[in-house]
Amino acid sequence: MNATTTLTPPVGTRLSAVSYLRVSTKEQAERDGDPEGYSLPAQREANRRKAESLGAEIVEEFVDRGESARSADRPDLQRMLKFIAENPVNFVIVHKVDRLARSRADDVTINLAIQQANARLVSVSENIDETPSGMLLHGIMSSIAEFYSRNLANEVVKGMSQKAKTGGTPGRAPIGYRNRAAVNDEGREVRTVVLDDARAPQISWAFEAFATGKYTINQLLDELTARGLTSPPTPKRAARPLTASQLYKILNNSYYLGIVTFQNTSYPGRHTPLVDQSTWRKCQEVFASRLTGEKARVHNHYLKSSLFCGLCESRLIIHYSKNA
């Protein structure tokens, strides 16, 4: 694309632009001074001023809220690329190159789409253009963005690993517990895990009940649902009854025993256990006895799961037939 053609419209024709905004977390959408640079309102204002300096009018704005730039599969980014392919514009304005992509491969793909639409990418914060030096700077900034993203991911994993080693809970606490922010003696905010007063007793009872061997997962789930156990509500989703798969994971999660597991390594946790060693062991024995997948029946038999074929060693099952 010839940049001169884009920057020199016919007399009386106003240049046009689209503005792309992105933040990685929901909180940054409304907050200035976020760790990654600027909130949506600040990016919007900066892009508007840049459009005015170019003599362009922003004809459409595209916003990805709480979306990571590690992937180009973002709703409004894809909507923007489709828009500029169907509607001629002169500029695609972003606050920084890393708002578009934090992968060199994605950066190349996105910029190729912009060029094929006969538009020019403009960064508010970086002096990138189609001159050799501008293209070099663009490549450098793209590489820096990818390095930052990969390095940040490594640092996050290191921090979570260190937290697990000291008995902390990396990530969100499971059902029966709550994450809570507190201030330590040094005045710093720390995140701790406390019992969920409404759900912790229900989870403890679930372990005790299952350890008796009298309940299948579905039967226990029905009882817990009748007792009012639900998942904790989130900003996106209301509280709802558990599923059988969720209950199965709970009864097999050693976190409830007081153990924190991170990257396949277990550490003693600082949180309060909801099941003791004896009850936990009995639950695992119940699971082991049901590995064959035999379902509970109304008519039990004292030899069930104990008879095997002498020839093929297959387990013999009990079957009650009824005449039609």
C-alpha cells in the first residue's frame, strides 16, 4: 500500500479511522493507571486525539474487555478486521502495538489483514510507519510485547509455585472455601483462604456420607441438592446446584484433606481441612471398590463383586429378569 495515497484524500474528503481498544481484565475497563498502561477511557481519549492530529474521523470503535492478546481470536478484533475489509478506512488506531497482539505470528497476520484493506496501522505511543525505520521499530516492539507476555507468564507460574510451597492456595479456592483479601502486619494486602460458612459443613457431610458406602454419586448429589448446596455465585453466573462430575472431583480433591497440589507436587496447606485422614481413606476405598462401574441396585446380593469366571477371569454380575 502506498502511504502517500492514504494520507492524501481528494479535496473535500475527510480521512476515516477505526479505533481499537483492549484491556486484559474486567477491572481495567473502568480504572485508570492499571498495571498494563491505560484503562479503556484513557485509551479512547488518546486514540481520539491521535485521529484529530491526522485529520481523520473515527467512524467505528472496537473494544475487547478482559481479553488477552496472547490469541488473535478476540471478538471485537475479528469484528474490526471484517469491518475494514468491507468498509474502506484510512487508519487503524491503537494506543500501543501490544493492544493488537503479543505474538509475532499474530502481529504479522493482523498487519497483513490491515494492509490488504488498504489501511495504515497507527500507534498513539510508538512512531511506527511504513518507512524502513518505522517497520524496524514495529518489529522490535512486537518482539518486546511477545517477550513481556512470555516472561510475565513465567513469573506468574513462579509466584504460584512459591505460594504453594508455603502452604498458600494458588488460584481460586474450591467449593467450601472462599478467597479473602486481608491486610498483614506490614500493611500489605494479602490473599487468604477461609471457610465458606454456608458450604463447608455440607462438603464435610458429603465426605462422611460417601465414606459409609451407602450412597452412589448421584444419590449423594440428590441429597446435597435437597439440603441446598449450590456453587458460589460469580459476577457472570448465579449460584446453581452441583453436577455429578463436580461432586466426583470434590470427593477426589486432596485439597479438602489439607493438601495443596501445584504442577503435580503436593505441599501441606495452611487452610482448614474439611475431611480427616480416616474418612478420606474410606472414601477412596469406596471408589476403589466401584472401579468396575457396577451400579447400585434395589436388590443387593451378598456375593456381588466377589465372584469371577474361572476361565476368563471376568467379573460375574447379578441380573434380575422379568417376564414380559
